[in-house]
Amino acid sequence: ASFTISLHKADNTTVMVKLRPGLSPSCLIRVKYAILSELKIKPGENVTFAFTCSTPEKYFITEIQKNIDCVSGPCPFGDVHLYPPGLPRLNRTYIWDVTASTKAGLELKFSTSWLRQIEPGETCPDSISYNINSCIDKATVNIGTFCRNGSVSRVKLLGGVVMSLHLPWHSPLTTSGFNIANRASIKRLCIIESILKRESSVTLMSPNYPLGFPEDELMTWQFVIPPSLRASVFFHNYSLSNCERKEERVEYYIPGSPSNPEVFKLSDSQPANIAGSFNISLQGCDQDAQNPGVLRLLFQVVVQHPQVDENVTHLVDLSKEKNMTVTIHLEGWPSRMPLMSEPICLICKDPRTCDRVLTLTSGAVYRISFLCKDLSRLRITAEKGIGCMDIRWCQGKIYSLSVPKAITRLPIRLHKFIWKLLTTDLINVEITSPSLKLQQQVSEQRCNRSYIYSIVSATPETELNVGVFCPGGSIEKIQMRNNITISLKTFGKGFINESIPQDLKMSFVPHIKDECIFTVSPDPKAKVYLQTPNWHYGLPPYVSVSWFLVVPSGQTARLGFSQDRMGIACETGRAYVNIKEETQGAEEIVRREDELLPQPRNMHHNFWVNVSNCKPVDKTQLTLQFWVTFADKQIDLGIILAVVAGAGVLTAIGLTVFCVKKKRKKTQNPMVGVYNTNVNTQMPGKKGLFGKERQNNESHVYAVIDDAVVYGHLLKESNGSVAPEVDVYRPFDGPVGSLPPSPPPFSFRKDIKRSSNSEEEPLPLMDTDQDTYTFAHQKSGQSEDSGDANKKDKGDTSMPLLENKKQDGLVE
């Protein structure tokens, strides 16, 4: 097929057909008898040509350039047409080069299909794009590249302009989509107008982006927004040049504001929640000639309806907190930044200071609000530092590791709360959970709570992941060395309800020998799994970890390992597992890395498990897991039978004694033991050792202590007198020897017979423990202190052991 292009001279239009850059001339142009690789048709020419291939669009492009002179003559203002007609179906670029005085302004006004600015290198979905360049004197400034279907409705420029329209070969577009109008001088580089009629967002860039904005220039963006909508401005990327004079800044003109223009640095948080239309101006400075730097800006304006609760403020009182930051952000921050096209969620410190990320610091009180339709997209991440550099100021002080109510009361879900515990080498950290206790998460024992604690111990050289824990386990206490980071991470919405009794506590303690010491007090009904720290990477070289396990009273613990061996080979040193019960003379069980681990065994007392690592050879790592269960203690059958037999004998003896004593209780008056002060305190010996006869022998004389009155509370008044108390010491004034009195015998003779006027020869005293003693009976009404009576009647210092009177009614 052949094509004929006819250009009028007055149109000042040139058409150039040329090969795509980088392609070999596999297809050529035939003009009459000539074969060309490039064809240029000048104003006033009429040319017919054809291609030597059937798919010229793969090889050729067309450029149509129209020069418009608005300096020497009147400008052809109005709609811009795509001229000339009859062009071949090739990728084509229309260029309108308009020269104008810098004292005048030109306006490019776009039709209903407004424009959307794109970043350099980005392409438009329909491959149709506009490029606008401003020409001041001999300098050209790239205002930007735009696609169709956006919000940019007009671009006003100072001086000349070069406007380009790029169309693909298959595009059916027949109109340029804009017109040119003459305007008065705008006294700045350009003005870009953006109309936002509904909830939407627009992204715009400074001229020459990402290269530098022209030195000491001024430009303006105008935003036309209905007063019922709210706009917020976000600077996503910017850089500053090196200024010699003036200062780079942005200025806001907001209708109704008492302080127009409002001036901001590019590093400031930009205004938000703006009602209706407003302008933003970017002002450059005089740059350093040797090192000018680059001023550039990429920003976004988001327009949305006022939120239902935009006037609802939430009090966040951090005035009593120290070393704490609270960051409110979108889910996935900071690894994932929200797309500019996503619905906006803003957090506001005041009605005009809003951002997608807001950080609050301790020591102040904040009143925040939210411009967000779906608060479930927001999260809170908080961090608190606690330090101790001198144990004298920290020891004994207990810190609560709980989430402050100022955070839990917000309508935002807590994502993570981090405690950073900083100490010196000689100070360690102790974590306790007195009531809830902690459960270590292992593959056989997963945490099913709405939150977990991740604990990491770190030094400048190494990092030890102590483990992942959750409430409701057996670990009462963990002692750790080095700086500690504890991260509480939540899952789901149940954290606030579950965490009401948060009881994690922390204190600083003196130096410990092991890297970690766990104190475990398991539930007797549970099977507890425990494993070494740094599970995924192995215990670091030369690290020692201990567990102290409490065995409940009446229980026996059974300890077992989940593997047969440690599974490592040592390059330097030895790895050990030590087990020892905390009881006198307990045997310590020791296993090396080249030995089998102990078989499951019973532990009857509290016990220790220690794991110490060596320096393993490459690609081997020490990971060890063990378990503990409990059962009631089993009593030996022989012991049970012996106890039962002993109980039977004691029962029989008790019944016999009870029957005999019951008879004696019928007519007896209460009797108490009276100590005789006029006695010889020497230990009784053989008969030959006594120098006196029985009646003159000052032996111990005791009253019968009847079982009925063994307890003082059973004593009753007798003949109007109060019976003396039992177990009350009575001082005496009689002679005392050099030795304490002999204790009473465990039994006495029952066959002693006496009459009121007869004496009995004492039985011969033997060298045995069966020495005979004489007991006296205090008659009713007799004084407690019998010293005087004894002095008057030395021939009868004692009463018969058992009275012979029938009134006793006793049958021995």
C-alpha cells in the first residue's frame, strides 16, 4: 500500500518517517524509484511512498513537528488538531513547539480526559502519553510526563512550551485532547491545576524529577476540591540542594486560614484534613556553585470524606512513662508501605497534623484522632527501655512488664510491645511469672494464646534466642545474662481480654554462672517439654544452661530425653549433660557428647538438669529436648504390712490399758505429782552404797500421776481448793545435790504391800535400769508444799504406792 502526505506551507509542519532506534534496515521506504531508510517531508511538499515490507510498524516510527511562533505574530489559539491526515499506521509522536515571550503566559487546557503524572520510566496503560517542557530563553525544563484519565486539568507556563503526544500505531485517537490559550504572565515557572471531585488521590512531582528543580525558581500546584471533602498532603520522596541564599520551602495558601501563607520545611509533617481547595508552592534557593545539590519532591494528595469520628479524640497519657515510644501505623509497616492507591488511614496529633505513621514519646499527654474508615488496618508497636548500670540502685526493685493501659484503651490492636533491658557485664536479669507461669513453645507443646513472648539475650558479638513463651505453663523464673530483649507479640483480637492479669515481672540480680537458669514448677498432671535455647541454630559454643525442677510433695518425677544422644561432635572441649537431685548424698549423673543420654528415670526430690556445650565441629549444633511427668509416690508393700501390724498391736495394748484405767477412775480424787524437797539427789545405787535404812533413806518420792488428770484443763476444784496445774514448775527450798535428779522410770513395781505401822525392807538395788522408787499419794486437802509435814514425821515420809483401802475398789 502507498501513502500520500501533502503539507501546506502555512502549516509550518514537518513529517519524519525513520527507523526505530537500534533496528537494522530489514524494511525500507520506496519513493518512486528510490529506496530510503528515512523520509523527511517538509512544509509545502506532497510525497507518495510505500514500504518494502508488510509490517512497517515493527520497524518505523513517525514524528510530526509543528512550530508555532507567538513572538513575531499572533498565536493560533484554540483546539489543537492532529495534522496531517492520511499518515501510515506507525507509532507516531506529535510535537508542538510554541515560542512565546517570558512576559506572557501560555495555558494548556485539557479536555474531559484529564491527565495523570507518572514517574520517569513508567508507562501508561494505553501507551498514550503527553510530555510537557517549558522553554525559558535557551533553558528547557521538563514539567512532567502524563497519562490520560487523571485529575490534571490545566498547565500554565511562563514563556515557550514544547508539547508532545505519543500514540501507538494501533491507536484510533484522532484529536489531541487539549487546546492552547494566551494568559498574562504567571510570574513563576508553572502552575499545575488538579481537580479532585470525589474521594481519590493524586501523585505529583517537581519539574525535572528526579533531577533537580531549577535554581531559585518558584512553581505552584492548585487543588480544586469540594468543600465537603478533606485533603491531606504527604511528601514521599524529597531532597534538598545546598543553598547560599534563601531557604527552600513549601508554602500553603488555604482559604479561610488566618496565617496565609503557611510555610513548612520539606522535612516537616505536611498539613492534613484540609477542607476544600488550596494551593502548594515550591520555592528554590540560590545554590552553591561548586556543590549545588538537588532539590526534588514527589508528593501525594489524598482526598476523602470526613470521618464519622474525626472529632472524637483519644487520650494517650504517657506523662509517667520513661524511655518509651508508641508508634501507630498501618499493618505490615515498616517492611510493607501502603500503595498510594490504597484507601488512606491517617493518625492525627491535632486536626491538621496527620500522617500514616505517628510516633508518640514518653513524658507527654496526647489527644489523637483517626481519619480512617477501617481502624482494623491500624496497629500499635511500642518500645520501652529499662537499664541498670549499678546493682546498688537496682537490686530488689521489681519492674512490671505489662502493657500500659494508655495503649490497651485505644481502639487499635497492639501488634508488638518490646522491652529492652540494658545492663553491665556483672548484672543479670531475672524474669518471673508468679501466677500465670510461662510455657515454652516446642513442636509438641504449641502456644494457643492470643499473645507470646519472644526472649533474646544479646552481646555485641553473639545473639542467643532464649525461646518463645506464653502464659499458662510451668516456668516460674528465668535468669539470664547480657542485654535482654523481650517482645510481646499479639495474634487476633483476644489479647486485651486475656492479658488483664498480666503478671510478668523483671528484676536485676547479681552475676550468674550460666547463660540461662530456668526454675520450673510443673503441674503434677501435666507433661512438660523443655528445650535448649537457640533451637533453630544450636546452642552457641561454651554456653551453659540449667533447669531447676521442683518435685511436688508426695509426687515422683520421671525425666526423659527426646533423643538418644546429643548429636554433636566437639572440636574443642567437651559437651556435658549433668543431672542431680537436691538431697544429701545424691548421685550426680554425667553424660558426655559421645555417650548415650540417660534412660527415663524417676526423681524423688527437686533436681537440676545442666547442659554445657563445647565448640562443635562445622555443621553440627547442640539442640536438646527433655520432658518431665509426675505420678503419686508408691509405698513399699513390706512397709505397708509392717505399719498395719504395728497399728494392730498398739490398738490391742491401748484397749487393755483403757479397760484397766477405767476401773480406777470410779472413786479416785484428782491426784498430782508433788516433788519432795527433802530428798537425796544422788543417783540410786547398790544396797551397800546407802548408809541409811529405808525409813531414813531420802529417796525420790513422787505422787501417783493418774491418767485421768494428765491434762491440766481437766483438773477440777476439790474441797473448795483449786488443784495445782500440771507441767508448772514449783520452786523448792530443800537441799540440792550436785547432780540433777534422776528421771522417773518407765514402769514401777505393782506388788508392793504396806500397812500403816509396818516397814518393809527395800529390795536389793541392782546395777540395772530397774531401780525401784517409792511414790507418795497426796491426800485430799493436803497442802501442795509438804515440807513442814515431812519435818514433823520423818518416820513416814511417804504414802503407800497403792492404798489398801477397799474404798479404792482397785484390783491389781
